[in-house]
Amino acid sequence: MLRSVILFLVFSLSGFSGMAMSALPASVNGQEMPSLAPIVEKTRPAVVNIATRGKVNVGNNPVLNNPMFKYFFRGYKNPPQQRETRSLGSGVVIDAEKGFIITNHHVIASADEIAITMHDGQQFEARVVGSDPEADIALLQADIDGLVEIPMGDSDKLRIGDFTIAIGNPFGLGQTVTSGIVSALGRSGLGIEGYENFIQTDASINPGNSGGALVNLRGELIGINTAILAAGGNGNVGIGFAIPINMARQLVDQLIEYGEVRRGMLGVIMQNLTPQLSKAFGLDLHKGVVISRVIEDSAAEKAGLKAGDVVLSINGKEVESASAMRNMVGLMRVGDEMDITVIRDKEEVELTAVIQTAELESLPGEKLDAKLAGAIIKEVGEKNDRHLEVMSVEQGSPAWSAHLREGDIIISVNRVLVKTIEQFRDIVSKNNSQILLNIQRGRNAMFILIQ
């Protein structure tokens, strides 16, 4: 990550953008200047403001850990301190009849109370149907009559240069509409989430409005605004990111059915096909994914995948990078079939894998927290003498950037000793703003702070 650039999760859209729409002509064939007003009037009633209140643990009071204090007040307990949290964000009504509202997970994380405000000022309570921190999607439900929903578009048909309109509630100002274009597609590797496939837009996005709507000129929902790239933390510079609605829709279906996203596992360690690797394999390819390891008894092994295979496509869709392949696998359910085309010894091979359930004692790091994406963590040892070990880490992944390495033994998480995946999950679920790992690496021990 460039030092001069800070990546922010955002809760609002604000200001105006003359970047794309200012280029529109004043008239067309003698007709008055075109306006986005009809589209905005149709879509803005479906965008709501979300306000939350909750509490998070912030650790013990450090003063009360002083040895002198402990000496004079032996037996005094130092319980974890709690801090009240508040957040503002946006949401989009996707089913008016059932009251379903989609937003970002980080908008409602740790929330005890959720209040939504309609475009006309009416306020209502909402409850969480389910959320997925790995993809930063959450689904709310509210019992409200007269809701207006936004029809969903097809984000797979987006092209760079398509016009976009962003609607949200910035800085508590109330609804704001901005416009721009799709400036890039399939953005990943940003380290924001475990699963990334962002639409990049220059529609003005500012801190304070995650969960807002990104719509096309037909008034269809094509994305959920999630993050911005800001130099020095000084606000919008014309690079914003939205979760494609096709990706969000698949996750929402599972949230409605299960209350959570139940991802399966292929069981491979992979890396991007670099020019050097392509040359070493005797291939004339500029993009793809190399399988560097196949996990024993996994769906990949049963399908016949081998280390050294170069993945070209999955279910007929070209695979350009390891992060893109992780997204494809992550959106599939247990039991789904995956047709994989690989190059092995310079020949194309067609394989079919059936996605399996991820075992509880061994799972991808992103299932614990998005900041650990790219790592495989496993419970090792006998039942009464277990510990957690990092089995592998993908180069360039968030876990790799956090300096986790294969073979690391995790001793504690946030200063709490852990021996099982379930203990790790429980600790992180209570406070994931940062993760402090105490690890053993060979004969050395160290702390790693992941933020």
C-alpha cells in the first residue's frame, strides 16, 4: 500500500462531482440540456439513513494493572472496559413488501440499536437479518408500510465509461446525489475485505455514507458504496469503490435463508501467474492463477487439481488473478459444482470440483476476520494439547501484508490464550478493530498488531 495513500471505509456520499457530468452538452439537437432529475426522483425514496448505537470492549483499565495497585487491592477484579459506539450510514430498500434493506456490515457491526430514517424524515427501528463481515454486506428488516424499492440491475454488464449516480446521506446533511462514471471494474487486492471485486467510480464519495446506492441511468441498483481512496485522509479524490450488486445479491440470498453466508472450500493455495512463472512453465500467458499447493482430502484433490496447474477459467469465466479466483469460490455454496479449465504440461485439462464444507479445525483466515484473508489456520495436536498453526499464507494477501507466515504458532489473541478456532473466533467477534497476535516463529516469539 502506498504510504501517501490512506484507504478509508466510508459511511457517506457528499458534495457534487463535475468530473463526468459537467462534460454533458448544454443542448442536444436543439433540445434543452438533459437532466438526471427523473432518475433521482424515482430512486432516492429507496435510500435510507442508518444510525446505530452499541458497545465494544476496549480492554482492561491499564492503571488497574499496575503491580502496586494489585498489591494493595489483592482480589480486586479488573473487568474489561466498554465504550459506546455510534455510527451513521446508508441503506437501500431492495424488497419493499418484506422490508429488506441492504447496507454494509461495518455500518451495523456491534450495534445494539438500529434506527432508519426515510427520505421524508420518518424514523423506524430495524433488526439485523444477517451479515457477512468478509464481504462487508448486511441485511436489515423493518416493518414499514409504503416502502419504495430500487430494482436491481446487472453489474456483470457494466462497462468502463458507463454513467453512475450515487445516493446517500453524508455527514448528517441528509440525502445527497452525486454523479460520475465507472472508472474501473474488478478492483481487488486493496485489503479492505476478505472478498473484493469492486466497481470503481469517480462519483463523489466522502466519509460518512457506506451502504449507499450506486445506480445506472435506468435507475437500477448496480452497487453498494463501500470505500474511498483518499490522499492524506483529506476526503474524496475521485476514487470510490462499490460492491457489485450481483455479488451482493448472492450473499443476500444466503442471509435470508440462513442468517449467515455459508461458504464452501475448494482447498488450494494459489498465486498470481507472473511473467517469470509463465516463462518458466513455457507458456505465453499474461494472466492466470497458479496452484501452488493442494490440501489433502479437499475438493480440489478429489477433482484432480495438482500443484503447478495454471487455472484459466472457472465455470466458463476467465480467471485473471488469485483474488478473483478466491471471490469466485467464496460465492459458491457447499455442494455446488465448479468446472475448472487448467493448463498442465502445456495442455488444457477440464476438471470438475464439488465444493466442500470447510472443516471447523482448519479454515481460511477470512472466516475469522477479513484482515486475515489469505491464511489457512488449523488446530494442531491432541485434544488436550492443541494449538493453532498457520498452515499457509498467500503472497500479497492481507495476512501476508500483516507479516503472518507459514509455520507461525498462534499463542494468544488480544492477550488471551487460544488453543482452538472457536476461541479465536469468539475473541475477535467481541472486538475486531485491531487484532494483537502473540506468535511463535521457530525459536523466536513476537507480537503482531493487525489493524
